[in-house]
Amino acid sequence: QVQLVESGGGLVQPGGSLRLSCAVSAITFTLNTMGWYRQAPGKQRELVAEITSGGSTTYADSVKGRFTISRDNAKKLLALQMNSLKSEDTAVYYCKLRRAWDDYWGQGTQVTVSS
């Protein structure tokens, strides 16, 4: 049984900040690579940030220096701190758990950056 539930999305003005959270039910969470992806209208879903079980992180060039991915293994939470938001960050953001045999996705949370 694997469930991922995102929260924290909403409407924010350019330059503002949001913190997204993903609650994960998987027992193997501490061993899994986790990631945040986003999909804007008319665009393919793209990797935003990824974090391994050991804490190594990877960021898309478009968000590097503005977004920070983190995980709390005790609480089984994945987070994405988003600062200096731009209109092009507008998208549905998805939490993903990666396993060797399968990937699991949350339902997504809408982030809209607009004046």
C-alpha cells in the first residue's frame, strides 16, 4: 500500500514563496528516491527536483537556487520550498516515489503565480 498526498499549493504573487508537502505512506520511504515534478498546460511533465535516500539532490536548471527539496524520514514527508516564484512556475506539482520496479504518484497540487 503506497499513497502520496500533496498539499500546500495555491495562488501567489511573483516573487513570493510557497512550501509544498507530500505525505507518504510507504514503509520503504527511507530507502526510496523521491521527486517533485510539475506539468503546465500544454507542456510535458518535467522533473523539478529529486532527493535520494542519502540526501543527494538534483534540480532542474530553471529552479536551481530558488527551490529546495527536503525530506523528513521520521515523519515520512517530502517538501519543496519554493522562493522567488515566477509566472513560468505555474503548474500542477506532483510528488513521486521511485522504486526499482515501479513509480508512485500523488494527485497533484496546483501552483499559480500571478499578479
